[in-house]
Amino acid sequence: MTVLVKILAFIASLLFALPTFSQVRGTPEDFARKRLENVQKATKISEQQEKELIALFLDTMNKRDEAFAARRENGESREVSQAKIQKIRDEEMAKIKKILSPEQAKAYTDYLEKMKQEAGQRQVDQEKK
């Protein structure tokens, strides 16, 4: 019995030592700035576009957090949660395309596709090791 208690206490101490999701990813503002940097890597944007994108990314982050919280609190299935997140992403991309000019939007989507391909290649490279 005492061994079981010790094991449970050890597991509990490990769980409390783990960083929270927000500690790992930083603040919502950090996340929005990182997303903005990705847009800026793809295309030059105006100060007004920068402000609008930061506001959009913060709003998206809040919506994603709410979707994750709903999953935890309401016991939603993974599929329902993923569908909500995908809808949030789709809405965000539509809004990004409204903020950017058609040329900027194309440069950004091309950049995202390039990043996606590079990430896929890194995954393949990791699997070969």
C-alpha cells in the first residue's frame, strides 16, 4: 500500500512540474507576433495591416483556447474538437486574405505551402534516422 502511495505521489509531482501549454507557447501576444513574423517573411505589409493581423491572430488564439477548453470541460470528442479548430483556421485564412492584397495573399499562401513541404521533409528525414 505504501509503495502505491509513493508511486502516486511521484506521478503527481511530475505532473505539477510540467509547464502549462501557455508557458510552452508563450503569451497570446507572443503567439500573435510569431504569426505576424511569418506573414512578414512572405511579404511586405503596412502598419495598418500589421495592426489588423495582430488583432486577428489574438482573436484566433482566444477562439482556439475556447475550443480546447470546451473539449476538456464538456468531454467533446477529438473529431468534434478538430472540426471546430479547422473552422477557426478557415475563417482566419479568409480574414487574412481580406486584409492582404491579392498579391500579398498569394505570397503568403505560397510561403505557407513551402513551410508545409519543408516540415514534411524534416519528418521524412527524422524517420530515416
